[in-house]
Amino acid sequence: MQIITPHFIYFKDRISTNLSIAYHKTIKKIAPIEELRAEFPDAKVTTLRENSLLMPGLINAHVHIEFSANKTHLSYGDFMSWLYSVIENREELIGGCNKDCMHKAIDSMLNNGITTFGAISSYGMDLEACENAKQNVIYFNELIGSQATMADTLFTDFLSRLDASKRIKRSGFQAGIAIHSPYAVHPILINKALAIVKSEKLPLTAHFMESQAERDWLDTSDGEFKKFFVDLLKQEKHVSNANEFLEHFEGTPTLLTHGVQASEEELDIIKTSRHTIIHCPISNRLLGNPTLDIKALNDKNIRWIVATDGLSSNYKLDLFEEMKISLFMHSAAPLLEFAKALIDGVTINAAEALGINAGEIAEGKNADMLVLDLESEPSEELAIHLILHRYNISKVYINGQLEKGEL
């Protein structure tokens, strides 16, 4: 048992002082230090510096570790140009991201306060790196393939990768499933994967409505995706439209990444099915896609969270940077209210969407915690200041273990 005494604690609904936290793997009790010393007399006590702030560890629900070699390989500004550049540079990107490359990306997330991440794995090449990560990991094995003739082969490969991830038994690691997107996965494959999700209660995610090209292809089997599918896959028509795709997930809450082109009818389905939208503002901007209409999500009471996506469409894996960009992109949103919502979107709301016992400083929750070095006593606008000023993260605790910083 250990006790930590910060100057301030960031709770979901308030900032408090004069409180300490007793913890092991989880937070056992929050109370004044004298009370905790009496109850846990053998606990080691750590007293932090003046103006230290303890807050929940951050949760990055959507990242592509395997593409972490990208820096200047890919084309930005237009989704289709980016996609063709990914295909053109795929071998160099994948081959160029060895274990050191992937560990560097994972360590950068740790340094940026990310204590849990959702890895979208296309090839299984990042499995060892994710197994050895200090963070908690939801390892989403991605299923892709729109051609029925290849369904058996693709599903066999998918099952092999899924089984390999399920054999990882370390604490904090959980296997999950990712359905790539409505345009890239045949319904036969979706149904097979969802049978596993339901029987084994695995976390589930999918890309959904990221670009105008996707919107046009799913609505009319036309637009910029037409040439792509005809030339590369000899496919003249989409395998399902957006509503048909969403029907597969009815009754299975799913994390849907992007959603920037979702229609009102689709948002109603998402609301009814209690899905979550993952907001990736930097990725959307770099690929020439619209800004997520968060007001529409709020009006329909649809949960949304914030993630970085991968380095194939971002320049760093930093949720504080992601929140800052979003804060400026949504210029009509009430500033303080939106800043608080963004922080919820990388803590408590992200934890609830992933079904993990984290995301807030509360008794019984996992002891995933950050210590930030503020420069002065926080005001009621702390949420804004945390996003704007990117204070130094001096300590990172994951499941009660100090993984960054000094004792």
C-alpha cells in the first residue's frame, strides 16, 4: 500500500486540496493524510511539490502503432491522395517500423500521459511491442476485405492474429476486434467477427464515415472511390450501404472512429445502439475531411471521446495536443464547458466506452494517475489551462506502479 499527497486533485466534478490517496493496484481510499496514516500505518507516503496536480491517466482509444514510421512519406490535404500514398508507400512504412520504431511510439504516449491505448492492428506486427508496453492495451485485431471470394482466406488470417493476441495473459492487456469500415469489409466477414464479439464479449471498434469519398461510394457506388475499387479490386458496387453496415452492430455498443460524414438518420441509429464516436481532429484536418459536428452529437446525447489516430495521419501521439486542436477547431463551443468535455473525452468517457475500470480519481478505480506540475494555484478555468499550457508531466502511475518519474 502507498499513499500519495498532491497539492491538488482533479476530480470529475471539482478540484480539491488537503486530500491524499491510498492505493495499490487500485485506489483504496481518498481522505486527509492523517486519516490514511492511521488506517495504513505501514504505507509508504509520497508528498508532492507545491502546485502539483494529480489527475486521471489519459486514454487514447484509437492509434495505429504499425504505421509509426511515417513522417514525410504520405500526402496530406486530401483523403484519396493520402490513401493512394499509403498504398504506394505501404511496404516502406511497414518494413521501416521495426520493434524500436513501435516502442518509440508507445513510449512517446507514456511520456504524454497516456496510460491506456487502443491499438488498431492490421498485420499483428505490433503484438510484441504492445505486449511489452507499460500501458494498459486494448489490442483491436483489424478485419478487412470486401471481396466475397477472399473471405475464407482473410478470415483465417484474422483468426490467427486474434488467437495470438488472446494468448497474451499479462495484466492490463485485452484482445478486441476492429471492423475496418463499411466500404472495406464484406458482410460475410462482419457477421463472422460479430459472432466472436458476442460470444466472448470482446471490445469492438470500426472506422465509419471518414470522408466524402466514403459517403458517395456507400450512397451511390460512385464518386472518388469508384476508380479505386474498379482499378484495384475489380469491384463495381459497394458491399453494403451505411445503414446496412450499422444494422450489424445493433445491440453491440461499438466505438466508431471519425463519423464526420454521418447523416442525421445514421446518428439516430448510433444513439439508439449506444455507440460511441471517436473524435480525431488532427487526422481529419490533415486528410481534408470535415470537422466532427459535436453539437449534433450532444443534442442527441451520443457519447464522443478523443483519440490521436496513428502517425500515418498525425505528427505526434499526444492527447493534450489533440484536445488543443479540437478546442480551436470548434470555435462556436462554449470554451470552458467544451474544455471540460474534452478532458472527459480522454478520461472517464473513454474508459466507459472501452469498458475499463479507469478514467477518474475515485475509490475502487485503477490507480492510473498523472502528476502535473502547475505553475500556480488552479482557478475554475483549470480545464482550459491544462489544454493550452501543456504542463510538465512529472509522474505517471499505471495500475499503481510508477512508470515515469522518480520516487
